[in-house]
Amino acid sequence: MTETKGKKALSLCILRVLEQHASEKDPLSTRRIIEYLKEDFGMIAERKAVGRNLILLTEMGFGLSTYHENGKGYYLTGAGNPETFDPILYDALLRAPITEEGDRHLRRMRQEVPIYSVQETPITLHTEVFETLDILREAIAKKVQVTFLYHTAHGDDGMTAMPDATYTVSPYALFLAAGRYHVLTSVSGYGRLLHFRCDYMRETRLTEQPVRNVTELSECKNGLDVVGYVNRAVYRQDTSETYVLLCSGQLADTLCDTFGSGIHLTPDGENMRVEFKAPWTAVRKFVLSHLSQVSLLSPERRQKQIRDELYVALSLYPQR
């Protein structure tokens, strides 16, 4: 692996090590953090540098239990239940443009909820991505465009430049979604937002050209909505969609734990009718996890989608 340079890169790598390897039951000593930095990221870090960056993570608002507190080592902490917050919201805002108000909001969120990747399996990022992130942060802060080569991945994890893959874009926000860092941009001559995966970007450089005003884009007349864009373009979800379920009364607590306080419950005989708005992936998972106790009543297109999935599943287990 290549050695990652830069103070910000070290902080991000330490954060990833803590997320993936540390817990309350198994806190990490400074020595083990240094070992994981070398193993996961190819980084050679001194004990004092790791100590300084652990302090920096605390100042940035990340909940961190320290050796001085627990006598064992370091791990991320956070009040709240990770299963009850909207991972799309936290993913999208994690790397959004930094303003004084937004920075306070992010620090508060990080103290309340431990931030993990939505993807269940740990991902080892190419170390070059942190240098790209530093450049993009600077571009967003200075409101200038960037130029870069965009690459495509092969099965052997190699990278090859695509034809005509040199871009000059106006960067507006950085976000972490589906376990990957992305930059939200606009391209001259195109009237809508576009996003690029930061680990596919190479030779990223600042320009002296000012960014395009985001309100010129058709979908940003009222300003930039990072969360809405991530829902639509990355997760392919419509959080404005309303769902109606017929559920067993025994699931009332489970419904509230899963979808929060925004659900509307109406008694229906021994069952209850439930109406709420939520991402489709969460609703689908809930329905398929409680097939004997839940029926999706609307919208009709989602009902058909569940029915088609069940038919396909049944076809894999023919009667004998």
C-alpha cells in the first residue's frame, strides 16, 4: 500500500480503525491502533501523532472513550440507538459543506449517534481518496472549480481511465453514502446535479474558475438539498412516498422502534392499520421480515413488487 500523508488523512484513518475494530468490550490501545493503520492503510504513524489525532477527533465532536477514562484503550461511543436514526440523513450530512451552523449541528449529531457506514461489510479505502477529499474540501471552501481524471474499476481492483474522462466541475458538497465518498457537482452545459465517486478520481487539481451558482440548476431553485439528492440518485428512494400496512397489534412497539414517532395507527379489528412515510428499503425489509403478521396495502406498485418477489422465492422451492 502507498503511504498516506497529511494530518486530515491520519485523523480519518484513525476514525475508520476505531469504527471497524474497536468496541466497549475490546477497546484499542495506541499500539494496536498503529498496527491497524499499517495493516489497513499502509500508514506509518508515531505514537505522539496518533495521540494528537485522537484528541482532534474528540474536538471535532466524535464521542470517544479514552484510556484515561476506562483504563483499557479507545473506542467510539454515542447515545441513542443506531437502528432508529435515518442512515441516509447521517451519511449525506457527514461530509456536507461546512458552515458554522452546520458544523455545530454535525458535532451534536456525532455525539448523539455513532456514525457507521450503511454497508454492513467493512471497506478498505484506497489511501489516495483522503488526499482527494482534502483538495475537494478546499475547493468547496474557496468556491472554485476542480479538474480531474475519472477512472473505472476492473474486477482485479485495478483502475483504468475511461475515454474522454477528464472533467472540470463545480463542487458543492461531499457526502458518504453506501460506504463510499462522493462529491456533488455540476458540469458546464448540463442543468442538473451530478455526483462522482471520490475513489475513482485521480490527478484532482484546483482551478481559478469560480463555481457555478447552484441556484442556476433546475432542481436547486430553493437551494442545495444534499439529503434529497442522495435519496433520489444514490439510493433510488422516494422518502415522500406514503405506505399503508395492515399489521398485527403485537408489532406496535416494533413499528415505533423501526419508523419512529411519525406513524399513524388506527385499530382495525384484532389488527391495526398503519400509515407513514419512509424509505422503501426500510419498508420492504420490515414487510419481508414479518410476512405472517404484515400486509402491505398501498401503494399498489410496491404491493406488486413484494408479490413478484414472493413468487420468485416460491419458485425456488417447488413442492415435491
